[in-house]
Amino acid sequence: MLKSVVKRILGSRHIREAKKLQPLVDEINERFEEYQSLSEEQLKAKTEEFRARIADATAEIKAEIEELREEKRHSEDPLKRQELQEALADLDERMVAKTRDVLEEILPEAFAAVKETCRRLLGTEVTVTGQKQLWDMVPYDVQLVGAIALHRGKVAEMATGEGKTLVATMPLYLNALVGEGSHLVTVNTYLAQRDAEWMGYIYTYLGLTVDCIDKYEPHSPERTAGYGSDITYGTNNEFGFDYLRDNMVHTLEQRVQRRYWYAIIDEVDSILIDEARTPLIISGPVGRDTATPFKKYNSLVGNLYKKQTRLVSEHIAAAEKELEAGNEFEAGEKLLAAKRGGPRNKRLLKLFADDPGLQKLVLKVEADYMREKRLFEIDELLFFAMDEKGHAVHLSDAGLDELSPGDPEAFVVPDPSEAMGKIQEDESLSVDAKREMTARVEAEYATKSEKIHIIHQLLKAYTLFQKDEKYIIGGGGEIVIVDEFTGRQMSGRRWSDGLHQAVEAKEGVEIKGETQTLATITIQNYFRMYDKLAGMTGTAETEETEFHQIYKL
């Protein structure tokens, strides 16, 4: 009761923020009232008026930048070029600061122009994704507050149904006036295309261009034109992959993206927190046959996986007997072995579900073994141990014996530097003999390393990559990755480092050529390149610290 009274008197932090912005909201509404008397041509002319004011305010700095660029272009002295580059960086910072000041001055008028456009569109029939509907939206004061926050590089917390789509139009319009492009980023292709089409009625009325990059093929003229629009909608993955592709072109003219000026990210918690460190990767073929080795070792690993499944069942049965006999710790050891050998075993999961105390027992036993650094003893009860969180599989001695019976050296990789050192020190060998022996050492090292790598990737495919969870089999018999965050199918994407081939071998489909990473970036690092970033979400406060520390939001 007291808390609610205090909140009514003092206001929550968000209410206090809104109160601070009320004078600006009032100014926007005053301009809005004024603009109602303007003719259509006069209202549309506001866009060019705003652009001219920005150009006038930044003209002096722009001239300085052009002058230094020209000087750098003709300078051959490396030290001088470095000095000029640093001076250009300082000027760029001044340009950004000056532009932000001008945009802040123009904000009430620009937002009022958008609001008046919405009013004039009322009752107009618009077509969105093929469906006809009547325009019925004019921003409320609370939406103006959200729009101001977005312009100032903040995260606006708005639930679905509170008009996020409309709120974003005002800061997108204002920042697009600079001529460097404004971006609206979503996780959903349908929403990107729908909102570009829907809100496009506002932008085009005011003389701006708008497009959605997801409609076009990568590196097509249409996609380049999409980035050249004043306002560009698209999904986070497409923005990120276009950046990677731009870093692989031969000339600057082939790039599709331009300056990273301003972006609003919808569902910002999903994109900037949940998927932040997920790397975007472009891969290419390695140029050698990799299908044959995967076929060769697949049955070997498949049989080992079946034996492990039986072994895990035996450990569970033994644990149940120990529990009946009252030997709790011994039962915990057997269950720990089962958990490390088959964490998704249905019988094991049912035991844990029926008696939650068993999970605590396993954790206690595991803690004891880890404290005494004896966890390897549990792993030796298996053919291999799994670490689902670490995404790793570790073969035990028993597992190695199963894979190479009678050949204990099969998985021992020689130290090539030591072996080659001995060859070079042997004075009895001729130069040709040394060269031949060195080549043999290198070949043995490469062969064994590749064999171990392939077997580990196959083990991962069998144990950590579940069908219909991590991937599905497409209509053409290909392995299609499923995005773990959104559940969307990622056609055309492939896991790198032989993992995709391992899954193909496991499923018995065509094994395609292995790929290598050509370019990669995380979502986090991509969006940190923007001069100004803003976000919309329904749950911003829980990730407030991360937003500020990582993205300065």
C-alpha cells in the first residue's frame, strides 16, 4: 500500500523520465496543431527544409573533411597519412556530435510532421502484404515519449500491441534526414517486409525512400539499392551476413552497405543479449575429398554409440539395485556414469523425474569426485563421456580400444617437432633421406590428426546433435540446420570444421564437401559499429546492465 502511494507521488523511474520529456511532447503537439493548416505541398516540403538545415549546420566541418581527404589522397609520406587519418577521425567525431545537436533541434518539427502525416492518412485504404485495410493510427503522447527515447539511443520497453511499429517511424524519419540511412532490424523476415510496406506510406508521403533487404538476393543490385534507401528494414542475420560479404569483395564499389549511422532493433533482448555471441559464419570449400573418411569411420563410431547406449542402461540397472540395497553413494556413482555417458537416456530422465532427490545425489557425488580430481575414474566406466554444456565428447581408454582393437598407438599423435629434430641431428642420414623421413613424419601426423578429428566430430553428431532439434532432413535429403533461438530452418547454412559432414554420414545422406570459415562476426560486434543504436522490447529492465555496458544503450 505504502509503496503504491509513494509511487503515485514520486513516480517510478520510468514515469519520472516521461515527466521530464513532457515539455518536448507539448512542443511536438504544438507543431502538430500548426501543421494541420499546411497544404500537402507545404507539409511534404518540410523534409527538404530539415535536410537543408542539417547541411547548413555541418557544411563547415564537411568542407574540412573533404580538404583533409584530398590531402591524404595525394600524400605519399606514411607518417603524414597517419596524422591526416587521426585528424579525419577527430573531425568525424565532431561531425557526429554536430549532427546530433541539429537533429535534437529539429526533433519537435520532424516528429510533428510524421504525426500530421498519420492524421492525413486516416481512413485511407492501404495494402499491406496483399491485404487491404484502412489507416487508423496517429501517435499518442506516450508513443511520442517512446520515439524520443529511441532517437536518443535508449531501449524503449513496449509490449506487443502498444504500437512499436508506429513509434519507430518518428526516430527513423528524423535520423534518415542526415542521408546516411536509418535501419530497422527484426528477427523475422515477415515482420521486416510487412512493416517496411505498412510504414512506407508515411515515409513516401514525406518524400523518403524505404525498402526491405530481405526481399532480394545477397549482393544483387536490388539489395544494394535497398541499402541506398533512406530507411531500410531487414533481419539481423541479413544485415550481419551482408557485412561479411562486403568484407570479401575485390573493390569498394562492390559493397552493398554504407555507413552504420542509426539502427533501431526490435526485440532487442533477443538479438543483443540471447544471440549476442552467436557467430555469423560464411564458409567455403576446402578443396579436398573429405567425404570418404567420414564414410569410412561412420559405422565404427555408430557401433560404439550403440555399445555406449547398452552400457549406460547397465549402469542405470546397477544403480537401481544399489538403491534397493540402501547403498546410496554407490548408486550415485552409477547414475553419475549414466549421466555422463547418456544424459538424454529416457530411463535415466524418468528416474530423475520420479525422484528429484536422485539428481541431488548425483550432483553431490560429482562434487566429491571433482574436489578430489577423480572424475576421470567415472569416465573410465564408459566408452566416452559427454559434456553437453561444453559441447565436447571425451573418449576413454575403453573407447579407444573399441575403435582400434590391438593397436594401442592408433590414437597416439607423435610430436612432429621432436621427431624432425632427431632426423636433422642424425649425421648418418643424407639430405635426401632426411627430406624423405621428414615427409613421412608430417604425413603420419596429418593422417592421425585427421582421423582423431573425424571420429570426434562423428561422436558429436551422434551424441550432441539430435534430429528435429538441432537439424531436420530436408525434402532433397539435405541436412537443414534449425536455429536454436527461433526454431527457424536455416537453409543453405552448414556447420564448419567437418561437423556437417559428420551429421550427413550419421543420417546416411549425401556427404557434401567440407567447408572452411572465410569470414565471421558476432551479432554483438556487428551492432557495436553503429554510431547510434536504440532498441524496443517487452522486457528491457532485466538486461539493463548488459545493454549499457556492451552497447552504451
